[in-house]
Amino acid sequence: MFYFGARRGNTMAIDALVEGRCTGCGICFSACPQDVFRLDPKTGKAVITYPADCVACWSCEMFCPVHCIKVSEPRPRKLPAPY
């Protein structure tokens, strides 16, 4: 398990991404409105590429079919206004 965010004192809202559980389906990549995730070309699994852009919208956690992403409860910053 790889821990990020609140557990390390960073402002990123994603607490954990369990790479071993990730299937590489790309749903987190598609669901993220802030474009935080990418699929690693070597492993085919999700990686957090732009952690500072995460606004804790919980889309990645909600839509992940194998529940490998854990987003912290408090928002590190406000959500951007919708278009």
C-alpha cells in the first residue's frame, strides 16, 4: 500500500492507492475532473501524476470497482467552480 496525502502531512487528499489491487481499468483516470491520474505505460496501472491538483471530490474512490483508492475526509482546498 502506498500512502500519500494527510498521512504524510501533504495537502493532497488521496490517503492511499493500493497498486496491488488496481486492475488498470482506467475508471479513476476518466472520473477525475482535475486530471490527477495517469495509467503507467509499464504496469498498466493507475498512478497519481498530479497530486497537487486533487480537490477531494471523491469521484475516483466512488467509481473504482476494486476500491483501491482512499480519499481523506477533509478537503485540502475548495472545489473549482463548474463551467
